[in-house]
Amino acid sequence: MKKIVTTALAGAMALGASFAQAADDVTLQLKWVTQAQFAGYYVAQDKGFYEEEDLNVTIKPGGPDIAPAQVIAGGGADVVLDWMPSALASREKGLDLVNIAQPYKSSGMMLTCRKDAGISSPDDFPGKTLGVWFFGNEYPFLSWMSKLGLKTDGSDGGVTVLKQGFNVDPLLQKQAACVSTMTYNEYWQVIDAGLTPEELVVFKYEDQGVATLEDGMYVLGENLKDEAFKKKMVRFVRASMKGWKYAEENPDEAAMIVLDNDATGAQTEKHQKRMMSEVAKLTANSNGALDEADYRRTVDSLLTAGSDPVITKEPEGAYTLEITDAALN
């Protein structure tokens, strides 16, 4: 009898060990480098929110040479973060990217201009050189210029587009009248470089009526046919949003968690804390579920880009509410 009990106990321990190792792997590809822009995911990992959902999450930083769409197409990630214009453009080219959650409610994109370059309103753009990122981030800009009726090929009456690196040097060196900035990042690089807010004029895409959705979670549509994958994504979204809400409520702690995960050592405490306080404003009104009105606004903006639209037809199946409905209810 003792032997039977011992054998049963050993079996139970082995079974328990197998369950302990049963966490599902999820690989997340970020759109950019490790910074507070992605704090919610690092917080979810640090605070054990993923572990509570039996998930083993690997967070892969991005960079100028990493395109999330290419990574997921090549099997390098289960989930990628991307801006909706870029995701929809990739989708129209044949990659079945589907938005499963939208932590960012508002756009942080701006055009930051020097007043001494003769810029006080969009009416002053013609004839000027404008710095634009070409990393999928150019699509909202092109839609805006189309709305303004401005050509972007440098022709008379239009604007000259400078392919901007991921810095603000063209503005500082007066190579461009305006450059692309985010409310939480590059704008503050301009300020730290010595220009004052009084010397600048900023145009927030939100205020111009051309804001598009940023940093949504995207997966491949074919994977959503797998019930096990869907259930895994429900747990991932639930834990991630828990991380985002914690980050909003504890911005300084969240910034320090991000710093702890920055393998490059390039980030500073001052910048990450400032970034997190600004990012919190963009995620504050989101529970993770995509607002269909925000989706509609984004699509309409991209479809009405004149002779050079970002997308040429109405997307179908580009998002699902099934994951967030299950994760949040």
C-alpha cells in the first residue's frame, strides 16, 4: 500500500511539473526600440501579468532596419505592433494582418516647425521642405498633404519632402522648415537641443483631422482560424492591457521598468519618465478594444489621398473585436 501511495505521489508531482512547464510562448515584435512607447508590455512582463495568464512572452525590440510586417510574415513573431496605415498598406499588398487590440486611442504624431522658417499655419507649407519618416509613418503625412491639395514631389506650389532619419537634425540645422515628431519623443529632443516652445509651432495630426491609429496589435488572419491561438491571444491582450493601465497609474515606475529592459543603455531616466507621462495621455481612454469610429476615420483618411492614396479599396476583415470582447468581459 505504501508503495502504491508513493507511486501515486510521484505521478502527481510529475503531472504538476508538466503543468508548470505548460506556459504558452508568445513572441511580440515592437515597432521601434525599447522605450516607454511600449511600456505596457514590459510592465506586464515585469509584474508577472503574463505569467498569471500562463504565458511566456518574448519582447523583441524594433529599429530602423526592422519592419514588423516582414517579421511576422517570416514567422518571427506571433504579434506585431504597427501603425494602422502601414498595416492596411501591407494588407492591400497581400499580407493578411488583422488588428486584435488597440491600446493607443489618440495619435502622438506632429509636425514641428520653426517659426523663423516662415511657418505659422499649414497655409505656409507650399515651397517649404518638410521632414518625413519613411517607416510606414509617411502614410498619414501623405494623406494630410492630399487633403491640403499639396503635391509632395517638390513641384511649384507643393512641398519638398526630406526623408528624415530618426532624429531632428534637419530642423536644428535648418535643412527643413518642419520635421516629424512624436509628442512623447522627438519634440523633446528639439527642446533639449536648445530651441524653445516659443520658437516653434506644432501641428498635431489629431487637431488637423488626419490622425490615424498607432501601435495596434496585429496578427496573421490565418492564425485566428486556430482556436488555441485565439485563446492565447485573449490571455495576451488581457495581460497586456493590465500592464498598460498599471503603467498609466504608475508612470515613473513604468519608465524605470523600461530602462531595466533597455539592453543598449541608450535611454535616460529623464527622457523615459517624460515619455511615459506623454504616452499615458494617448492610452488613457482605451481599454484595448478598437473603436470602430476611429477605424473608420483612419480608413477614410487613407482612401482620400487624392491621386496617390495609401490604400485603393475598402479593407475587409482588417480587424476583429472577438479577442478584446473575450479578454475584457
